[in-house]
Amino acid sequence: MAEASLTGTDVEHEANRLLFRIVHEVAVGHAGADVSQVVAVLRRRLVNVPGLDDHGLRRIAEEISVGRDPSGL
């Protein structure tokens, strides 16, 4: 029986999927909310998701605050 192993690409892919899913959930639940509120929710939800700096977080929050879903889902 072959063993399944995760490669670096698999781990990165799963991290991206998690990021997009969380951004989508926040976009659905907080569309139109104040940017600072959306940033706070994103910070809480994305604690262990690598690759997202403060500028990127704010940019995503701004999109959500005007009713857009930047996840593309």
C-alpha cells in the first residue's frame, strides 16, 4: 500500500485554500461593515495563516467593507 505524503506544494495549496475560505466567510458575514471591524475579524480568523501582511489584510478588509468578496469563491 502506498503512503500518502504532503509535499511543500500540497501544504502551500492547502494554506491558500484555507485563506480563501476564511476570506470568503468573512466577506459573506461582514459585507458593508466598517474597515476596522473587518480587519479585526480577519486578524482573529487568520492568526496562523502565513503570507499575509498588514497592508494585504487592510486591502482585503477594504474590499469586504464595500461589499466585494475578494476570495473569488
